[in-house]
Amino acid sequence: MWFAGGGVKAGAIVGATDETGQRAIEAAHPLRDVHATLLHLLGLDDHRLRFFHAGRHKQLSQVGAQVIEELLA
């Protein structure tokens, strides 16, 4: 995935893949971490951002999401 501008560190590379690019072999982050990072860059706290649906409160980035600090400038 490629990020540019908006508080992202220029030229940062996080992790590595195998020879064919199919699997992460270093610093694998789930998609919810990417979502939490994007929300952080937009100035939103993913832990406080909730909505009410089907009788219960839900969190957009799911429980346990971490901001990928290596990407932040």
C-alpha cells in the first residue's frame, strides 16, 4: 500500500514480502491497523468513533486496532 502527504513520513518502508509478493514476512499489519492509521491522520480517534447499529454500539476500526507509528512523520 502506498501513502503520500498528510503527515506520512516521506520514503518510509514498513515490512517486507516474500520473493513473489504474496505474503508478508516482516511487520505484517491487519487491515484494521491501516484503517486506524488513516483515521488518526484525519484527526479522528478510532477508539471514540462509534455508531449505534442493530441495538448495540459498534466501532469503525474494530477492537484492537493500532496506529502504525512507523508511517507517521
